[in-house]
Amino acid sequence: MPDKFDLVVIGGGPGGYASAFYAASAGMNVALIERDTIGGTCLNRGCIPAKAFLETAAVQRHVAHAKEFGIEAISTGIDFDVSQARKARIVDGLVKGLTGLTKSKKVSYLVGTGSLEADRTVNIKLADGTSTKIQGTNVILASGSVPRTIMGFPIGGSIMTSDEVLMISSIPSRIAVIGGGAIGCEFASTFADLGASVTILEGLPKILPGLDPDVANVVVKSFKKKNIDIRTGVVITGQSHQVDGSTRVTFGNDDHLDVDIVIMSIGRRPFSDLLGLRGTAVKIDDRGFVVVDEYCATNEPGVYAIGDLINTPQLAHVAYAEAILVVKHMRNENANPVMYDRVPWAIYCHPEVAWAGPSEDEARASGHDVVVAKHQFRANSRAMILGEIDGLVKVIAKKNPDGTAGQVLGVHMVGPWVTEQLSAGYLAVNWEATVDEIAEFFQPHPSLSELFGETVLSLTGRSINS
């Protein structure tokens, strides 16, 4: 193996492997270092396994409502070992696929912990206990993030983060989810659909803070139908193990909740702990994020940082975009900074949530005079056929001087399969398309995507189904 590379990447998660593969496809000589398993948190302990369980929950819902479609189905329970095995097969297949790409793209893949030293030299403590050093003309730091925890809640046993809960072998009867953000709501939705009694404990005044209120309200109403107990404005004060084996979570003024497991879901922190950085000009802020400019470049020449390691949206596809940006920048190609205010967002709870661009309140706070339209899925024929009528599409557009709707600023969706429907709205927001331009394109019928088309059409002042 050579000791000098065009690019050395520390971290094999989405940002890291995307950087390595994209650079290799551009003809660069690349080394990729990963301390655990290629794919990082997203593939091994996050996005992919969590969505596999969400699909198990979806099948359970289908079986429970099969009689409404004229099908007699009897569920004898959930064999979660089978669900775990299915999840493992999916993850293993994807890991093997990525490992195969390191070979086909001729990326030097090393399993070990990489730390950066002066002159873009990377010291690697290999899995076999030995060490080696390599040097890169360029270096990308992509070591990702780890779950945040609360003091007094030691992880282990009945207290879990997303890492541990994705490995359980059976469905607990009673679950407390601490944190009502995207990850917490996905876990709450999953386990409620699988039959658990779930309580969300959120410190802020509402769950899913930052979402457009019209969208968040649909999720809250749907969660209440699932009997998810949502408690907001909660201050967690401690936990204790009870004689019956349960865990008691205390909060507020002497309130408590006895549960079988606690899922800690209060976000993730950047994992910059093992990066070294001695002899470099790389800066880390007081929250652990590596400081970068708009091109994800650090203060050290030739050294970049991407993904959860920097203070940008913690989304795998954002890391992909940053990976492409950085490789183009180091190659002196045309590189456009990521427009973080327009990235696509997706939450895979039931009902799903997806959006791009500002909410109505955010658009107004930015000084825009806006025109807004929203339409319910309950009036959509395909949603009726699916039996999934909860949800809406909301489009926020600039108001023209004559009072008509102009450029689309934001598209917000909640309902069936909206994570798969957002592409048209995301494209509209990023191409700065106008309502009139989008209205020229009709949607297939019957389809869920018709609701986006109908919502935009209504902003022209005319409509068909509303």
C-alpha cells in the first residue's frame, strides 16, 4: 500500500464513503479509514435498521386493518427475532455492497482509528493493534456523531440510545421516549404500532419543534389515535430501578413513569474525540463541531470536514452533498456551496413528514409577504384507496406585487408516502420555480402526488378539485 494519497478520508459513514467513491470516480488515489464498519451510524445503527423496523410496524398495521379490505387475517403475534434477522440481512447486504465498491473503485480501505497530525499525515491504529501512517494531498474528516445522553441516565440495561434499542429481541410493554424530535417520534410510532404503550417526554412546548405547525398538528393527532401519550414542557429529574424490574423516570414536580425501557432520543453530538489534530490549525468549537467555511474547508490547508462532524443538518444526504462539494473544491472545479435552507427533510414516522424550504412562519419572519395553499389527503382518491387519509400538502409562495402567487418558497407534506413524493417540491424550491410554471405540469391520476399538483394549481387562482 502506498503511503501517499491524493485523498485520505477519516470515517466510513455516508459522508466518508461518498467522498472516497466520488473522488475515486474522478481518478483520484484514495484511502478510506473506518474504525468500525463501513456505512457508519446511518447504515449500521441508524437510518437503515430503524426504517426496517418501521416497515415491520407498517405490515402489522396492514394486518390489523385487513378486514376493512375484505381480507380475514389473524395475527398470532410478532416474532421480533425474525424482524431482527430481516434487518440484519438488509444491513449486511448493504455493507457487503459498500465493501465491494472499495475494491471495484480501487479505494484503499483500512479498518482502524485515524487521527490527523501535521502536514496532512494520518496516524492509523489498525484493528490488529499495529499502527501505520499515510499522508494525503487532501484530507477529509468525516468521523460522524454519537447519541447525546442525560447525566444520571447511564446507558445500559433498560436505558438505551438508538444504538441499543435497535438490537432488542422483543417488544417491551411500556416505553418512555425522552425527546420528541424526529428520531424520538420515529421510535414512538414504530413501537406504538407494534403494540407497546409509549410515552413521549419532551422538554419543549411541543414535539417536532421547527416543523410547520399545520404539519406537526397532523402528527400529534395521529399519535393520539395510536394512544401515544405526549407530555411536553417536561423537565427530567432522574431515574431509578424498581423492585419489579421496571425503571422509574421522574420529572416535573414529583411526577413519575414506570416503564420497561427508556429510549434516550435527545439528538447527537459530533464525534471529534479521537481526531487528534495536534500540529494542525483545525478548530473545534465549544460544542465539539469542527469549524469550516462554506466549502467545508477547515483552517488547515487541504483539510476538510463534512457530515455530522460540522454544524449543518445531520442528514445522510446532506453529507453526500458536502462530499461532492469538497471533492470538486479540492480539484478546483466549479463548486457551489450547499444551500442548507433548501435541503430535503424526511421523518419516517406514521404519518410520514417531508419538507423543503421555510415554514410559513419562517418565510414571514424572513420578510416575505406570502400566499399559502393547503389541501388534505382525505380528498385524494389514491389516499382513500390506500385507507391513509390523514395528512396534507402545504405550499408557501411569494406574493407578487399584484397579489398573485409567484416563486415557491416552501413545500411541506404530511401523510402517506410523502417522503417519496417530496422530490417535485424539492426541485421546485431549489429551482426557484413559480406557481404558474409548476401548474403547467399535470400529475398522474390516480396518485398521491396529485395533491401537490392540486395545491399548486389552486395558487394560480383556479382549481379543479377544490
